[in-house]
Amino acid sequence: MHFHANRWYSHANARKARCDMHSGSLRSLTSSVRNPPWLFKNGGLPSCSSCSPRRMPPSGKEVCSGMDGSIIRGGDVSWSRELYLSFLSGVQQGVGMNKSSRFSLVCIGLMVPFVALAQEDAGRLEKRFEQLPEPRSTPQPLIFPIGETLPPAQAADLRFRLKELTVKGNTVFSTEELQPLHAHLLGQEISLLDIYAVRDAITAKYGNAGFGLSKAVIPEQRIQAEGLVLIEIIEGFVDEVIIEGASEAQQAYLAYAAERIKAERPLRARTLERYLLLANDRFAIKVTSTMKQSERTPGASTLILKVEPAPKTKGGASIDNRGTDSVGKTQFNGDVSLNGLGGRASRTTLGYATVEQGRELQYWSLSHTEILSNEGTSLIIGHTSSRSESGTAILRLLEQESDSQGWSVKIEHPFIRTRQENLSVSVKYDQKDTESKSLGATASRDKIRSIRLGLSYDKADAHDGINQVLLEYSKGIRGLGASRDDSPLKSRADGVPDYQKLVVNLSRRQELGYFSPHLSQFSINAAVMGQYSDRGLLSSEECGIGGQQFGRAYDSSEILGDSCLAASLELRYAIKTQGTPLQYAQAYVFYDGGSVTNHNPLNAMDSRTKSLSSSGLGLRYGIGQYLSGAIEYAKPLTRDVANEGNRDARIFASLSVRF
């Protein structure tokens, strides 16, 4: 079995303390936890007198012989499974021991690397519950009722030689830009049906350019003898907006949106879409629209907006088994949102997560989103709080616990908001305070203050694919209570509070039916994630691989690094569910993996780069409108799962309800 040494105690300036095998109290260690007796010599080697240091050429590093003859190495410590289980059994059976005997066991056990703590650091517990935002784009464009008339029944029989074709009423495109659509017909004998084809081509050109209300029409005319044809362009717009069912507060925004829509002539689809979508982004209302021909202006349309109240309360709950032995295998999540408090365009969400042994994890989150402007600028204020106590026997004996408090404020603005394309930019300030304790004394403490610039972009393209790009640049700042560079309590000795890093997430979902009708039930989802930092990071800012997004066969943040690169490829199959209780069902197979890099390894025996990969298959399903679930078989491929000590296949399951 392989364990990772706790990096909290790797500070070079920490003093060594003697391990007194006959102390009368476990808490006699408390006064020296900041300079703990299990500190390793020469870059992380055990110094407790229970084992004798010896030289091991050619490295010249000190190592310790375990009680079973195995070698215990500092830093990335390799204990034999037998030694670790022997120690664990001794602790569990030592309840009746006197304090001196128990202390002897603990002193030996303190050399056991704290794998659970390294992976369940206070600043990383919330990473378990983080999800990347889904793309907002949809492949279906907005359809406008343009009221095209069909060609006359005898259009194919009405033939003439085309001498001249005139286009009238066009301002978006010049006559020269439209000429290629009909130039090949000049001087030719054609039918009236060919003229209708030119009309349709001009209408399509306007539609493809985003002017969905604009169209070409063939007015009544006499053309057979002269061969002169006139096509008129109606560059459509909205001359009137009728709002139904809006309250006084809702009327203010909708009146603004109506004026913006009416002001654009000709009207572009993206303008109409933007203000309709922004209306529905205001949480407390649901806006549907219909369009009809204007009764007072030829070529114009009347837009009717029907306003209905959205549910005041939304929420959900879920259960899954993606936890760990140290902090709860079975996880419970719940959230509730209140929309439109005080009649405002706002949403307030309270979230809570815990595990089967509630004391092992308590996680709270509170966020409030307020729409600040008619153009969709929003303010998001958030707070998170977590507390955990390890559930493993050794770490309970050490009274290991951690706390985390976080606050954030973010301004976000949607520069592009349409059905097929979205772009938003944000600036965020957040601060996070984390603390971990052993035997009642502080073992590590981080205080991080950060400014983050974010960009979110997604687009549905003409190939039945949806692309997403998420970028975030983060810069740690000094002051405002942030940790000092020389703090002996930092979670990582080389971590700096004034860090900078760039995180990139790229994904594409491709419907394979685009390539062949026989593949209409298949799709592929590909994703890549990367992080780069030019300096060492404190624990909560490190890149973690493992968990639901990348490295699915592994626990959350199985491997950590200052920089990382990960990828995932998933083939999906939509199962037909007609005649079953299932609303949808999706089978999938996946392969994923990634690697992390640290600027400064723990010691010479610790690898600067670590990697993992996994594969598996699963099923996602929905029952009715509110219930959904998933089951997944995942196999670790290239690395043992640290908490399991093996590469055995794992089964994960989840069940969620939304209301």
C-alpha cells in the first residue's frame, strides 16, 4: 500500500522535537505541533527513535527500517501494507491501554503519512461539489414567420426571355452583392418558377445574415412580353410591442427591451433573441413571444410578449458515493433557491452537503445574484463554509479537523446572448481562509485573497456541434489579511499568496447523426482542461485531477500540482425510451486521464510529475420530470487509488431530484 506524506510538515525552518515514548498524555504533543516530533530529517525522513536511521548509498539519504524490515522513506513514504495494518490494528485495540502505551503507538503512527489529509485538505473539500457550467447554446435557430407565398400553379409553364431584373428596397445588401443570385439568368429563356427561385435565394441570404424578418417578394406585374422583372425587398422590423401580464416592476425592463427591438430597422435575429433571453434570465418571470403582421404598417410585424410568473422556489437534493473513507463515502447534497425576493430580478440560493457520519463533513454555501442593468449585468455575492473531522481511526486519534471560510463578489456581463452563441466576461474578488488542526493545535493555515478575470463562451455551429471555452486568470494579492510568504503554517512550503495562474477548459459535443442518419442516436463529448502557474501554489489553488470530471475512477483531487493537463473522451448512445417509465436514458463509455507538475517536489524522492488515467462505462437516466440518476463502472488504469491501495474497478451511483 502506498501513501503520500503530509506536505504540511515540510517547512525547512521547523525545529525537531524529541519523541518522548513515556509521556503521560497524548496532549503533551500539542505544544510542539508547529514543530512536530514526526518531522523528517534531510528533506522528510523520520526522526522518531522507534527506528534507527541508516545510510543507503549512493544517495546518502537517511532512511528508517520498519518493524517488518521494510524501508520507510521520507517524503513519498512507502510503508508495507502489513506494517500499516499492524499499526492500525494496534490503535483500534488499544482503547484499554494506559496513556503511556497509547502514546507509544501514536508516536510511531505519527510517521504514517497523512494520505487522507493531503487529499481532504480544508481548502479542497468544496472541489468535490464543483461542476462546470453547461453551454447555454442550442443548435435550433429562432424561426420567424415570414409568410412566403407559393409560386402559381402554372409558373413552370410561363416562359420568357429575361432582359432585366431589378431589385428594389434593399439597404442591407447592395445591388452588386445581390446580382450573383440572378446574373446567370440574364438573356436566357426562363420560366416564372426561376424568378421565384431567385426570390427565395435573396430571402435566404438575408436570413443567413441574421435578418430573419426580411424577405424578397414578387409584386404583381406584367413581365412576359418585355422580359423585365421587379423583385422588392421588405427589410422587416417590429413597429409595435404588446406586453401582457407584466407587473409594474417587470414592465420597466420589458418596456426598455421593446424600445431596443423597435429601434433596429431592419431587425436582426440576434437583437430580438438577446432581449427575449435576457428577459427570461431575470429569474422571477417567464416570457413567451409570438409575432404577427402589423395591422398599421406594411412590411412590419407586431411582437406580443406574454409574461407569466416563474416558480418562486426551486431546489433539489442528491445522494452519491463519490466520497472517501476519511471524509464520508456517501455524500448528501441539497439546495433551495428563492426567486424574485421583494419583486426584484434576483435569486438567492442556499446549499448544504454532508456525509453519512455528519461530523465528518458539514458544507454550507449561500449565494445571491442580482440583475443590475437592463443589458443583463449581474452581481453575484457568495459565501461558503465547511468543517470536517476525519473518519479514519488514526486521524480520529490525532483529533484531525479542518475549517474553511470563503467570501466572494463577482460582476458579470453578457456581451453576446443568443440561442446559438453566448459570451460573458466577469471580474471577481474572493478570499478564502482555511485551517487544519491536530490535537487541538493549528497544523496549517492559509489566507488567500484573489482577483479573477473570467470568460465564458459557447457556440452551436452548423455541424450539429456545441463548443465551449472557459478561461480564468487568477492573481493572488498581498494585504487584506492574506498569508505572509514566510508563514510557517502555509499548507505548502513553496506556495505563495501572490500567485498567478491561468485555467482553461475546452469542450465539444458532437452529434454523429450529422455524418450519417444511421448514427443519429450517437454523440461524442470531448473535453480538455489545463492549468498553468509559474510559481508554487497553496493547496486550495492547486490543480486537482480525479473525481467526476477527469480521472473518474479516482477520488476527488487524487493528484495535485501547480500546473496540469487533463482530457476526457466520451461516446454516448441515446436509448429509445418510448413505452417505458424513463423520460430519457443515455449509455456511455469513456476514457480520461491527466498529469500534474509541481515546481518544487517534496524532496529528492518525490516525483515532480504525477499522472493517472481511467476508463469505464455507465448509464444516465431520467424518470418523469423531476428524478434522475446515474450508475458508472470505472477502472483505474495507471495508478493505485490512494485511499484503496489498489486498482480494482469501482462502482459509482447517484440519484437526484429537482423541484
